[in-house]
Amino acid sequence: MNAVLPRFLKSTYRKEPLISVLMTMGVMDALIGGLNDSWSLFAFGLGTAGIALGFKLWRFQQRRPLPEEPVVQHYLPSRSSSSTPLPMLSVSKKKPPL
């Protein structure tokens, strides 16, 4: 099995769980109804999947693109704001106890 498909399904279920569940239910109902010659279950499954797909498209169109904000670059000042510099660290010549 392709490794991309499980990742795609997981990301889809996480982003829109309600729509994904309705699509899965609709497709499975249509598949079961089509194989068992139960046309009412087949029609119900197609209707459920169609409504879920329509709802997904409607939500996709409702999203407005986010306005692009200009990237602000901050530069470090030439001098530090503190008046006294930090002391220099030195390595002690004593060996630490083991």
C-alpha cells in the first residue's frame, strides 16, 4: 500500500472530522447498497456523500484568504542598552573533584 495515502487520510480526518466521517459513511452505504441490490441504501449513501461533499465545497468557498502581512526585519542595535558589559568568563585552573 502506498505510504502517502495513510498520511493524507490522517491529515484530512484531523482537519475536517465531521465531513470526513459523513463522506466515509456515505461511500460505504452506497457500496453496500450497490453490491446487495438495496437501492434505497445506495441512494441514501450517495445522498450522504453528496451532501458532505457540497458542505465541504461550501466551507472551502467561505474561507477568505488571509491578508499578506509585510515581513518586518529587526536589526540588532550597534550598542547594547546596558551600560556595563558582562564580565569575561574564565576557566578555573583547578580540577573539579571526582
